[in-house]
Amino acid sequence: MALMREQLKATTRKLFHRLGFEITRMRPGYHWVPDIYGRSAHKLADVRGNEPFASLARQVIDSGKTLLYFDRLHILYQAINTVAGRLESHETLTMMEVGVYKGGGSSFFASVAEILAPHRVKAFAVDTFEGHSGRDINGSEGAHRPNDNFSDTSADGVKSYLARWPFIQVLPGRIQDFQQQLARERFHFIHLDVDIYAPTRHVLDVYSERLVPGGIIVVDDFGFETCPGIKQAVGEFAERANKNFSLLELPSGQCLINKIA
């Protein structure tokens, strides 16, 4: 019986290797991962042991209000923690999420910010709440089409969900429509999660100028094959931004853009 188990393991290992996956050591709670992560993937520390991150992330994941999981939420947590640590005593931590969906991400940011900068937080949550606008779709958006995704939400529902944080202003509509309304704001942190080219390029072009020195933009879906417009928008921005920003592509599929202080 033991010999049969070892033979089965060997056969399975070979099969997954041919598919581009490396099986090294099984560990409870782990998915299969591509072998680009190497043979030591099972040694990675579990971020779910880090508090207060773990409790805040688990709460929003269990709510069903976000599609983000522990890996990407942990990047956002670290980014907010970084910019909050740079605040002067008189400064208000100003954040924005573009691509809010059901409000889980904004809820997570608010919970983190309350701990890191109590009574000194301002936040904006921007979304059409109707799926992607037809005005923003072009022929290179891959799998995404107008209103096929993310339309199972509503502005009123998200406002109600986020009502416990009075410092969050929910703005229903395309981000392009709020350029004047947000003209005087200076942002420390922006989460950009819109999946398509036009609003991504707009935020990078306009709000990178309104990012404080040391501020951070986290762009979701940058490394996802289903969202080619994101990589295009970030690539074009990187060419124009030159030395004013540092860009870091993350294995989580996110891209972190830091405005050089």
C-alpha cells in the first residue's frame, strides 16, 4: 500500500510538472501554484497570522463584499501602513478607491485607516455601480465587455454598507466625471481596480499629479491576462512619468506605483 501511494505521488508530480506546476511539499490551506514560485513556496509565512491585518481582512472577505483575497488585501494593508507612517501630525490621510463594486475594499481601507490615523481620515469611493461604461470600452479589453461584470451592486446599497464610516464619500459615476470635484484633493493612497484601459489611464494621468510625495497607487489586475488594457495603460504612464515614480510589478498581479519623495 505504501509503495502504491509513493508511485501515485510520483505520477501526479510528473503530470503537474508537464502542466507547468511544481509539487514540492503539501501544506494544509495551500493551493497548487505555478512553479515560478520555486521549491520553497511552502515555506512562506502565512499573513493570516498578522494582526490587526488578519482580522480586518477576514471580516471583509467573509462579508462577500469583495473579490480580493488575503494576498492582495495584504499588499493594500502594507501600502496604507506605509503612507500613514509618513503623515505629519497636522495631515489628514486622504484615500480613494476607483472601482468599488460592493464596497468591501473601501470598508477594509476605512478599518485600517481608523487604526493608523484615528480621526484624521478622508476617503472617496468611485464607481459607476452599473458595470463598465460603454464609453470606456475599446477593442483591446480582452474578456471584459460593458455591463457583463460587476453590475450586481448599487450605489444605495454601497452607501448603506459604508455608512458606519462618515469620512467616506461615495461618488456614483465614471471617475472621469469627478475631475473638477476632486481638483483640490491631494491623495496619499489610491486603489485603482477598474479592469479596463480608459479609466485606468485617466486616473494615472490626472491623479498621479495629485498624489503627495511618497504617496502610493496600487493598480489591480496589472498581471492578469484577462485585463490587457491595464498593462497598456500602466506602460504608457511609465514612459511619460519618467523618474518621478517607481513602479513595482508584484506576483499578486498588482502593480505598486510610488511617487518619489
